[in-house]
Amino acid sequence: MQTGVPLNEAHTEASSREMQTGVPLNKAHDFQVRKLEVSDNSKGFVELLQQLTVCDAISDENFEARFQELRSLGDDHVICVIEDTTCGKIIATGSVFIEKKFVRNCGKAGHIEDVVVDRDYRGMQLGKKVLSFLTDHARSVGCYKVILDCSNENKAFYEKCGFKQKEIQMAKYFI
């Protein structure tokens, strides 16, 4: 999938949903799917991540430093965003990092992380667009698979996107 591809979508869902979210669903939205830019800090990127998990406020200086660090990794770490260009807000995101392995003839595996769609924009297929962008990237750099962890509540969504449950996730937190 190309970066910076505009997605024009008209939504005609019930007005009760519009009243709940404040997002007019009967007007055309201009959505742009692309890689993260440093200017996205001022477009609500961190606030969007706060809808997913613990994510404290980040200073502009720290945001730019982390952005440059990730950017230096090139295709080995890509963050996808979807911007609603009608209001200049980042409304969906996800990332993929590429693990270089010895198995599978020195193969590569993509790891998808931090997928979230703004609560006011859910139900518009934006999560699928983020996953498509990330999986297309992983495939384009030669990954033999792409994996992710998710909650039981999100399992059905990822299955609709072509993922299958395999094994069990384990975690050990240091903080």
C-alpha cells in the first residue's frame, strides 16, 4: 500500500451513533493512510495511544528524539497512521518491526504492535486499513510471517483480518 493515499468515505449510519461520538457519519471524510511524521505529535498521536495503554504525555523534544531514532531504523520499524484530513487529527495507528532471524534460512518476521482506532471512528474499517498497510510492508521487505498479540476481546477482529490463533502469549513486565 502506498503512503499518503487518501481514502474518501461516506458514512450513512444512524444519527444516534453520530450523537454519541460527535463525528458526522453522513459527510464524506478524507482519510489519509501514511507513515508517521514528526508533525503528528501535534495532531493527537500520543493522545490516541492513551486510548490503548499507559502512555504519559511526551515533550516535543522527547517525541522528536524518539521519532528520529525510529526513523533511523528505516524499513525495520514502521508506524502507520490514518489522519482525518478534514480536521487534522490522527485517528488510527499501528506499528510493525522486523525481526531478523537465523531460522527459515535467515528469514524475517514482522511483529505488529500498538494498533488502535480512535473510539469516535471505530466501525469504519480503519483498523483493517492499518493492518493491511503493516502486513503489506512486512511482506514487501521479505517477511515469512507477521504476528501480533491481542486481548480475547479483540480476537474476532483479528480473525476477520486473516490472523489465526497460534500458541499462547507470555509477558514479563519490568515496570
